[in-house]
Amino acid sequence: MTDVNRDHEINFAIWQIAESYFIEDDPNICWPWLGGFDSRGTPRFKKNKIYYKARRVILLHHLGLKQSDLYLLTKPECKLQTECCNWNHMFLGTPKQSTALLIDSRRHDSLNRKGEKHPMHILTEEKVLTIRAEYAEGMSYTELSHKYEVAYVLIIKIINRELWNHI
Ligand SMILES: [Zn+2]
């Protein structure tokens, strides 16, 4: 997946906004973006009337860069793909690498799609309500985190209504 935005320099204030919309967790699992998206489903946020691509901000900050001309690419093994904020699942690459990766990820997709259950990373209101109900029935944070394939910390925040507090 490609995601280019060379327009705006990233500073600490910008990073802090991005940081408030995901939870850093186990590097081996996906960290879902909990903020808004553009019409194409790309995670983004707004500051001073400027929209920033969240994943680009996150990766550049992690690499200690303010800007880059390279593409933001997602590793094929990343389950959440364009919604993932885990910097271990992203890297910067050339347009050529981007094309190669796209072919690779399509191959990876077609190999893995069969029989694979739909990942539960993307939470819906229904799932959030179910998580709270199952917690009330005695399931632990860890069990829920494994069942829904989301970060442990995310489950805690859902239960404590730090997230999804509108339902
Ligand atoms: Zn991921």
C-alpha cells in the first residue's frame, strides 16, 4: 500500500496528536488507528486546518525524520494493513519497491484468504458491547485481547470507557 504526503513537516506537536489515537503494544500485533479516516479509508487527523496522514507521521517520527520523499509501505504480513499504526509493520520504500510489494501482498492475500476468519481488529459498536458483556460475565482482559486480536490496553480502555464511551 502506498501513502505519499511530502507536503507538511512533522513536529512534536503533530506527533502528539497522532500518538493519542493508537496504543503502542506488542510489536508483533497490529495497533489499530482509533481516530478518523478520509474517504478512502486512510487514517488521518487535523491540526490548524491541515490534514495529516497518521501512519506517515507515526513512522517518520519513529525513524526520527521530519519529511521523506519515499513511499510509506506496509509489510504483507500486517493484518490490518492501511489501518495499522505499528511502526514495525511499516517501512519507507521506493516506487519500485512499492510495486513489488503490491504484487507480493496480492499473492499473500490470495494464499491466506481461504478459510481465514475475518479479523476482529476493526471494532464496531456491536463488538465493543459484546466485549463489555463478556467482561461482565467473567472473561479476563487477556482472554478478550486474544479473542478479538486487539491490544490488551485497548480492552482495558474499552472496559473503563476511556474509549467508545458514547455507547
Ligand atoms: Zn499491522
